[in-house]
Amino acid sequence: MISNVLQEKHSTIIEALATGELLAAYAAGYFPMADSKRGEIGWYSPDPRAVLPLDGFKISRSLRQTLKKNMFQIKLNTAFEDVMRNCAKRKETWISETIIQSYLQLHRLGYAHSVEAWRAEKLAGGLYGVAFGAAFFGESMFSNQRDASKVALVHLVERLKSKNFELLDTQFITPHLARFGAFEISREEYLALLKKAIRKQRSFLD
């Protein structure tokens, strides 16, 4: 599942990862993922790295039509844990209970956020990630209804642009993200962008 991984370190931590360790890892270009079978935590810094340009974000014609219909109500941080657990609902997942508890700690401290698409008072889709300086690290997204996660992603990009964020990290490239304009850069280039972004102060929330 994971290719071109520059470096990997394993841990058998059962409880939540230390917040300081997580933030230091992000600042150094690493992020954690759990092995889907053993639950061991690996720290990854892929080369190349995928990013989604805020000024080059692409929206398809069909998605624009969906947005015009206002089918979903967008909320922030009202169901962070539910978003994570929905993202983890797949046959193989890197989002273990350790990962969930770790990001809940980040959420309580104001670093991790969810963008949620609601319809008929039900959580239809969403995404979550970590805001640090002028960088946002996208972690995962899910949809229980068509286009729900896409709408959440559009609102994430709009918010990041309005808040003067500079970097949206998507970690790995996928065909889905590529359609929005995501592309790969070298690890060296990514770290240079990251170094500049985390030095700046930005607020994801109002």
C-alpha cells in the first residue's frame, strides 16, 4: 500500500502518542500510520510527497452543480471523532484506536480539525487533518453520500485560502486527489515549503 517510503520507524505504543512527539514529527515531515493487522505505528516521510495547490485547486463541472444545489450543510469540529471513525471503516485501515486517541488529543488542543458535510441532520461525509502554522496536513476523508467528502474538501480549500494558509499536504497521490489538481514534489522541495509554512502563525478557526 505504501511506496517510496524514505524512512520508517516502528513503535508498539498502545495508548495515545504524545502530542509533542506528533507535532515534532509533522514539523520534520513525518506522519504516523498504523499497520492494519498488528497495529504497530510506523512513521513515514514519503519521497515524492503529494500536495494540493490552494491556488490551482480544480473543481469539476458536475461538482460545481452539486455545490450550487446546497445539498449539504458544512460544519467544523462538531463531530471530530465520528469523522475519524467513519474514515477508519474499511477492510484495511491505518487508523487504529491508538491513532484515533492521538488525534483526539490534538483536536482538544486545537491542532486537529474536521470539516463535515451534513444532510438531513446526518453526517454524510467529511475529512480531518492537522493545522500547524500555515500548513494543513490532510489525513483522511469519507463519504456516506455521493459527493459529500468532495464538498467538504472544497470548503477546506476555501477556508485555507481565506486564512492565508500556504501548504496543503495530502501525503500520497491518488487518482481521486489528482482530479482536484494534487501533484507530487520531491521530499527536499516539500521540506523547504514546510519549513517556511510552520514558521508562520495562522488560525484555522475564526
